[in-house]
Amino acid sequence: MTWIEKLLGALIIIVMVTRLIFPFAYSSIVITLLMLILSMLYFWFGFAILNNIRFRHIFKNKFYKDISVLRILGTIVTGFVLSLVIIYALFKFQRWPYGNIGLRISLCGLLIIAIVVFMKYLSSKHQFYSNFLIRLFLIGILATSLYFVSSETLLELQHRDYPEYVEAEKNLMKDPQNRELLQKANEERQKMDLNSSHKN
């Protein structure tokens, strides 16, 4: 893995865990920004990152001469899937709509890629494929762990100091079309935000 992947990955995990233990101001913005940056890196430059090509060499043809067209296409697709996994992991962590279903679909895509890469590794024993598998495994295991954590658990962990808000949101989750529950949840969120701003 490149240094920028390791740095962004470490920062994302640290901020996520920190937010679950003791929420801090602007944590949602920080997490969203870090995950968007990593997602965009995979989306736009996955073919270079996954082929261990440095950013300053991305547009130089000579660094691609030993890489097959099929491998380039494979890394483009993998970059796209990794980008989706990270985006929907963000959706799940922030409890945004479609986080779980998006994470499930993108993880299925990641599993297919992992199987193909594993088969290639078994046939060639090339270090490129072993490094590739490590990256897929790390991102896959973190995203899978997040997938199996319920939205209710995330809500309780992120807002344990505001049980009234947690209860209002849980009720809304059970009946999202109920306007009274929506109003109640909004009111409790406003109270929570007001209390948070006073503490800060």
C-alpha cells in the first residue's frame, strides 16, 4: 500500500473510533472529508495506485510498458469498486440512507475481485497479487465489520450522552413516514446541538 493510503486509512480509523468513544466538534466533517479523498483517489487514480506507479509518473507511458492492458483494466475496475466500498462505508457510519444496501452490493463486487486476484496469485505467486490481496483484505474486513454493526448501535455509541435523542431516532427508524416522530426527532436533535454548542 502507498503511504497516502496508509495515512488516510489510519486517520479514518482513528477519527471513527474517537468519535464512537467521545464525540468531538466537526468529527462528521473530518470523517466525510477523509473518506471522500480516499474514495476519489481510488476512483480517479486506482489504475496507478494499484499498479504501484507514483503520482509524478502517472502520465508517462514508459512506466506502463511492462503492464498488460488486461491488468490496467482490472485495476480501473478495482479502483471503482474500492471507491464505492468507501463511499457506502461512509454512508453507513453516518447513518445516511442506502448505506447498508450500497455497502452490501459494493462488498459483493469486492469479493468477486478478491477471488479473481487470489486465483491469479495461485497460478503466478507474483508479489503484485499478494500485495493486492492484502489491500483488498484490509479494506474488505473493515467495511464488512461496519456492515454488520446495526444503525441503532452506531446511534447509541455516537450519541450516548443524549438518550432522549437516541430514543426519538429509534422510534423514527421504526416508522420513518410518521410526521410526529420526525418532528420529535428534529426537536431532540436541536436540543442536542444546542447543548453541544454550550459545552464547546
